[in-house]
Amino acid sequence: ILLRGDMRYRPDLETFTPQLLAIHKGLIPSQEEKKKQRQFLAHLDSLVCSDWPGAKLFLYGSCANDFGVCNSDIDVCLAVDDENFTKAQLVVKMAEILRSDNMQNVQALTHARVPIVKFTDPVTRISCDICVNNMLAVVNSKLLHDYSQVDPRLRQLAFLVKHWAKCRQVNETYRGTLSSYAYVLMCIHFLQQRKPAILPCLQEMQPTYEVVVGKIKCAYFDQVDKLKSFGEWNKELVGTLLMGFFDYWAFHHDYNRSVISVRTGGFLSKEEKDWTRRIGNERHLICIEDPFEVSHDLGRVVDRHSIRVLRDEFNRAAKILRQDPNPCTSLFEPF
Ligand code: ATP
Ligand code: MG
């Protein structure tokens, strides 16, 4: 991992921090957009309450986890306690309710791994995905949100990494690259590793929040207001952190042996996770442990081809941050 001494590559690196922070600021949703989202959600809530007694809506994904850039889609989870219907049937029922309310482009994707209904609200033009009974996503969104409250540098770093991944087209799970969720976990893990650490490991602390989802117990310290000064011994700014992040994934990560684990705040071996072989389509070429569903490798979507694409992009980004005269432009150049 990049230490201060390595900064010899780029003595002027921190002069780019203000520019990077300006890019970060430009990505934050406006108050107006937030207000529109709240209006839309209130409408959706009243629709479901009146048409479907006992059903409840929860927000998850980037709207709930504090890592949402402007004009993001909204991810909603419908919670219903009805064992007589499959998720696909519940998605179809939700689609009918939305159509009768004149929502646009309502599509029920019942055959997806996670069945969802997609639609657009004609009033606010917001696009929304609704999944069913996926409470683990609601809980992991809360974990990400709680981490974002500990140190503002996480949100800065994660926004820039997500923005880079979108510009460079390496944020497309259907094409074998990584989800936004995976990138945020990579950022959290990276900040847990800094010396001194910028983020703690909330799941290794005395739990103040506990829920059971299916068979999985989710527990961690969530009184993050008490941790606001956790990272203050580390004075690194986002320029250094962004370069360190790409340097790590380009030159230091042990792709053959290592698993990154936010849950333990450290590294595990592929061996101990039994992630050494290809099983079906799961190859484990880059290993990121889900913090709660620990048998779940978020890198499992990555294949022989896309691992090359990803690693080439990490290399490109690291080199730009080390030597390019205009890193803030080159880094985000559209692919
Ligand atoms: P974006 O701004 O790109 O929409 P996002 O924060 O909504 O980003 P996504 O990757 O779209 O992130 O994921 C939305 C949510 O779905 C995540 O916060 C997480 O709760 C859940 N999720 C996504 N991918 C996975 C996965 N592979 N395993 C478990 N949960 C996932
Ligand atoms: Mg999303």
C-alpha cells in the first residue's frame, strides 16, 4: 500500500485536490433533486398503502447509502409477508398497480436473478427499480451509509471512483465489470487500511445494531456520531487517496491469493474462502467479500476478458495520477 514516502512520484499531487473536490461537488444531487425524490417516494408510498395492505416500501442503493450522484435511479424494496406468491408474481402485481397509476415504461423483469419492476414517473421523470423482499440490500445500504458518516473522505473518494468507473465503462455487471456497490466496498476497505486508519471496522466493534435477515445475522456498531474524529490522525487529502487507491489495485493487490473483507477490516485468503476454483460461471479473479452474505464474492461477475479490461483501467488511472499533466481531465475521459 502506498505510503507517504511513495509520493516522490508526484510532488504536486495535492495541488489537484481542489479540482477533484470541485468534480465531487458537481456530482452531488441538488436540494431540488432531493426534494423531487421525496415527493416521488411519498406518492409511491401512498399508492402502495392504499392498494396493497400490509406491504411496505424501503429505500436502498445509492439514494439510501449517501453515495448517490445526481440523476441516479431510485432503488426501492417492497416488503410483503405473503408466502403464497413467488417474487416474480409479486413483481407482476406491483407492475399492475403502477400501470393503473399511469406510470410510464412499466416493465416486470420476472426472469432476472433478482426479479424487479422498472418504470418512470411521468411527473418527476425519475426512473425507479422495485425489487421484492430483498432486505439484505436495505441493511447493506445502511452499513454503507453509516460508514459515509464517519469520515467525509470516503464519500469524496467513492464519488470519484464511481464517476471514473462510469466514464471508463467499467461499472457494468452485465458485461463482467463491477457494480457501484463493489466499488464503494473497495473504497471502504482501502480507507480501513490506511496508516493511520481513516475508517474503523464497524463489524468488529461492539454491536449496537442487530437484525436477522433470513438466516443471516447482521450486527455492527452503528453509533457513528461517536466516531466523527476517528480518522483525524490521518491528514491525507483526496488527491493522495485517489492515487493510492488506483496504485493499490494496479500494482499491489495480490489477485492470485487475496480477498478484501470490509467485515474483518483486513484481508482473507482465497484458500480459506474456498474461492480458488472456477465453479460454473464464478471464477473469483478479483475477490471482494460481501459484508453480510459472506459466501458471496462481488467479483464473481468478472471473467477472463473483463479482468484484463479492469486491470488495464486501474493501470491507466494509476499512471495518469502519477504523471499526467492534467490528471483531472485524463482520468475521466470517456472510454
Ligand atoms: P448507482 O449510483 O450506480 O445506481 P448504487 O449505490 O445504487 O449505485 P448498485 O450497484 O446499483 O449501487 O446497487 C444498489 C444496491 O443493491 C446496493 O447498495 C446493494 O444494497 C445492492 N447490491 C447491488 N449489487 C449487489 C450484490 N452483488 N450483492 C448484494 N447486494 C447488492
Ligand atoms: Mg442504483
